[in-house]
Amino acid sequence: MATAIVLASMAASPAAAQFRLIPAAKPQQAKPQAQPPAATPTPTPPPAAPAAQPPQAVPTPPIQPRQVIPLPVLSSRQMAELRQLLPEAGLAQGLRRMTSTVSLPNDSDGLVRAALDYARAVHSGRLDSSDFINDWGLRPAAFDPLPGFADAVKRDRIAAWVRSLPPPYAGYDGLEKGLVAYRAILTAGGWPKLTPGPDLGKGASGARVRALRKRLAVEDKQVATSGDTFDQDLQDAVLRAQRRYGLRPTGVVSTGTLAALNVPVEARVRQIMANMERWRWLPQELPAKRIQVNIAAAVMTVFEGDSPIASMKAVTGRPGNETPMLQSRIHSIVLNPPWNVPSGIAAKELWPKGEGYLKAHGYRIIGTGPDRRLQQESGPRSALGRFKFDFDNPYAVYLHDTPVQSGFNSYSRLDSHGCVRLEKPGPLAELLLKNDPNWQPDAIAAQLEGTKTVRVRLADADQVAVYLLYWTAFASSDGTMNFRDDPYGWDKLLADKIEARAAVSAATAS
């Protein structure tokens, strides 16, 4: 069954969520090693020592040669089948544009290699390891498609093999269907560009309202295309569009809504293709119990039993302080954490304000000279708030609370230095600690009344996977496509790298 990965559109109450974690398998205890016998005292005088025996050579096990699977030989019917399947599948999976042409070899070996290239591309992505930038901390697992393909040829199950290759997730399936829909819009001529002008709201009329109706109707079949009056039905359609684009739902078409509606359909198609590629970097099976952060949408979602059970707003990294994509496991919760200020932030933002400001805001200077650093004391003024959720990663990022709640009221919540601020960290902490008898809600609340820092290590069974992901296009549960801005420019960068890799592959094959 496809894994359900859905971005919750409404914030659920984490406190009401039931988060039952699957106990981890108990580690097997190593067998105790036999102790060497105690040494026997040497008698005096010693008897004649026997002749020394040469050490016994330990036989080295033979190195098993790696099994080399020869390329299967295709029948003429299988060759014809592949020649039909590969172009269709490559287009459906977003591996190529509609306008690109496909030239396939005519011989069996060439077609087999083309099938294997397709399999690697759709299963684990089209990038080489050198194409990944540092902040793209997700890497696809190594994948050798030859054994599976050889078996499919032997059993004459090539079409089934092709269908098995894409990522097995509902989120990917939604993008695949969205790609079909937006390519159909592109083929039909796209949508008209709306002209700038005064804000449009309920009661407006005229040619711009008529054009707005036609534009909205391209993506929203509930919109009537006739009429030049901004009535209640049109306002409802504008609200739906604003939610699809992650904008504040005001029902008024102002500059931001106009800009989102004027993004060309070609760009939306490219955006969908870029997000399909990122799905291929994920493992083939995600933990049912996990926390996901959509960096671009600035939303955190908790999954249990492979369904979203809670969602809350987040604040993620602003451009220039990007939140990286990664996967890890939350192993500790720090209550009343102090903030050890990174040297770069201290140099740019805090040291210039002077020691008076630092003292007034709870910072203390540790060390002297060039090695001095800043730490903000724990408590209500700490930039990390009352909770910090730790997980191993090379970027030194984490999830945390914040004393400033106003940032969650914005619909553009990319404002951190790279870490992820959470709107409701308290209920999340209770969720993760629910199996720890020492840290039930009353004990947590009592600890937070003071400022003493306590690190609570989660039991192995309660540690939960965490994924920081960059989704700028995703389908909701009813199949409606949602889009977000590409704040880091990663969609464009990824598309450029894919096309450059495709050009290299084509040159190598020619």
C-alpha cells in the first residue's frame, strides 16, 4: 500500500494526539568471552623445555568472487514492449519535458542499458553524488536495477517491473497526477496573465474581474467563467486559491495573490518535476512514527500509523540561513535550554550591540580574547524558549521553542538562522515523553517553573525519526495541487543540475 504522506492544512491539537511508538528490537547481548586459564607457577629447577612448536596457521577463507550478472537478451517482442514503455514512463514520471524527443537503441544490449538508466533515474534520482550541495543532506540509497530487470525479463514481467520502480508514496503519486493535470493545462494554452491594478475585492466589476474568473477557472472547476462581478462565489474561489498558494486567505486579490496567479504554467510543471525528484532521495520505507518539517511551507507534522495526527506552524531558515534537508532521530529533549550563540551570529548581530545590551538580555561572556563566546541564560528570555529537541546532524540544527510567538501569525515564516522554531513545543514534548514515568506533564511543568537546565534522554523505543524536507509542490488529500514559493532557489538549481546531467549522459551515450 502506498505510504500516506499528506501535509495537514489545518493545525491539529498535538495535546490530543495519541502517539504510540513501536518498541525497538532488543539488542542481542554478546556472548561472554572465555577467560584464559590462570598461569601455572614455574617449578624450580625447571624441567627441560620441549622444543618450541611453530604457530599453527589459521586458514584464510577464500574470497568469494562477486557474482556478475550478464545483461539479459531480449526477445523481439520484449524489445518492442520496452520501446513503447520507456518513452511513456519517462514522460509520466517527470524525467523529461513534453517537448523533448527520445531516441532508443535498436539492439538488445542498448535497450537493456536504456531500461537500466531509466530505472536508476526514477528509483533513486538523476543526480550524481557530486551534484548535491551541502544543504541537501538527503542522499538516495545505492540501487542496482540489473538483478530485478533480469528476473523480469526471465519471467516476462517487464511492464510490472517498470511500474514497481517509482517511490511507493501517496505524496509522489499525487505529484504524478498533478503533473498530468498541469501538462494538460499547458497543452491547452496555459492561463492568461492578469494585468496589474488596484486590489480586487467583493463588489468590484469590469474587465479585470472577468479575466480573474477565467484565470481561476483553469485550476478550479467550481468557478463560473461568465460574469464580470466580484460576487460571493468568486470570493470563495479566491480564498481557495490563496490557500493553495500558501497565502493569507483574505478573499482580496492584491499584489501577492496576483503574483502567484501569474506564475506561468510551465514553471508550475517544472516545480512539480523538481519535487518528484526529491521524493526519490528518500528511503523506500519511511518509519510510520515520524516528525516531518516542510521547510518551504514552514509546517511541522507528526505521523502515527502512517497518518498525520497533529500539525503546527513552524519558523524555518530565512534565505541565506537555509534550513538543510536531512533525516535523523530525536534522542533528547532539553528543558530550560541555554543558548550557546554560534560565533557567526554573535559577530554579526550581538557583539556590535555592546556589553550593556548583552547583560540586559541575559547573555554572559565565556572566555577571553579571540576565543570568547556568548551564552544566553536559560529561562523565559532564552531564544530557545523552554524546549529543545536534539537530533544528530552535521549542521548543528534542532527543533526548539521560542519566547516570541508573533512570528507564527505570518504566512511567510522563513525567519530563523536555520533551526526550526515550533509553535506548540510543549504538547510535542508531552507526546514524546508519554512513556517515561518520570516525565509526565506535571513533572515537566514543575521543572519549567525554574530555570535549571535538564536533558531528558528518550528511551530507545521512544526516539522518533525526524525529516526536514523541502516541498514546494504537493497534493492535498483530495488531489488538489498546492504550491509554495521557492525561497531558497532550490527548485531552479535542481532543475538546472538535472538538465546538465542529462546533457552529459546524452553526450556519453552518443
